[in-house]
Amino acid sequence: MTNLLVLGSKPDPVLPECSQIDAVACANASAWSARSAGLPVPRFTVISAVLGAGTVRDNSGKRQANRIALETLRGLSSDEVWYLPRPPAEGSLPRRLIREAKRWRMSAWHLRWALRRAGYHYGRFRAPSYDYFTQLLQRETGDDPDAAAAVAIKQPSTGVFATLLGLADPAWDRVVLAGISFELTHAYAENPAIAALGTTRSKHAETDTTVLSALGRQHPGRLVTSEPLVAECCGLPLVAGEG
């Protein structure tokens, strides 16, 4: 059985036993946790477009958090990077064009520049449209209506999109989730967005739990977790952790 570990960046991840890890996939700066745990270089990493906005130095919590994530990537690497774009702008054509123009720091080319500047190394860079990811989500959840309703309110986290890519690849018999807690905390640094928002709870939490629950129903026994919290919240099978 081939096992893909999808690792998030939450503190103190509960990792599965070494025999249950054949390859690693990461989200944003969670490769820091992978290296700290002595895991292999990620087979692929999904990086959100918003990290590109971290090149702007200001005092907003989100920008600071993105800048810290970029700095954390220094010296890290991944075999492949998947660029996760922002959802398309809505409204009239002029309004959409203006909004997209303002998002230039979140473009694929700017993120590639930011990653090179940060000293992050990778092989192939994939930059599909946002529709690619939404269609992938619909297919892998079996067009689950609850998942669709949740995504219409708030998009899933980058870690969930990494999970989707793992499930979509028949090379993996099982996808194991770890380092996920539905909070804004990170293992590599204190997240300044927590103070700015006044809460540790991620805005993606409700969507993530709904989508992961749907994925678990659609892929029974293939999507599992070593995190007791994720197993409880999403109804996924719990596999034994190290120790």
C-alpha cells in the first residue's frame, strides 16, 4: 500500500508511523514541519497566491503572516509546486478588471519571483486556473451538496486543496492527514493574524470540516488521519501515531 502524508503547519503534529509514509505533500510553509520531523522533501507543495502579497511590508496581520511564511520557506524545497490562485473577481467587467489588476502581487509570476527571492527551491511549477481546483473538488466529493454550499461561502484552506490533489492521483492507495487543527496557529512562528482577528480559529474551519467529511464519505478508508481532532470533527478513520 502506498501512503501519501499531507502535512499541515500546525504545532506538534501527530505523525503516523514511519511505515505509513511513502511520500509527503505540504501546504504553504509546512515543509518546515516536514524537515523538523526528518521527513522526505515534499513530493509536491500547494502554495496560496496570498503568500505573494507577503512581499509588501505593512503592519496588517495577514500581510505579516504571509511575509513570515515566505521567510520560513528559505532553504526549503519541494519536487513540485502547485500555485493556488484566488477565486475570480466578481461584479461588472470594469470592476473585475480593476480588482484583478490590484491583485498582481498574487499572480503566478509574482509568486515565482517571491519564492526565488526567498531562496526556496522547487522543480516543476504548476499554475492551473481556479476552475481546475473547483472542478477537482466537485469530482472528488461526488458533487456533495453540503460541500458545495460551504465552498460557496468560504473557500477551503490550502491543506484541503493538497488533499484533493493526493486523492485525485491513483498512485496513492491512501492519503493520511496530519498537522491540521482548524486554527491559525503555526509550528514555525507565532501568527500575527491571531492578534489582529482576536481568535485562533481559522475562517476556513467550517468549510474544511465539511469538505473533508464529504471526501471521507466519497473515499472510505482511503482518506484517513493520525490527528484525533480531525478524526472526531470529520468522521475520518484514525490511524496510529508515532510512539
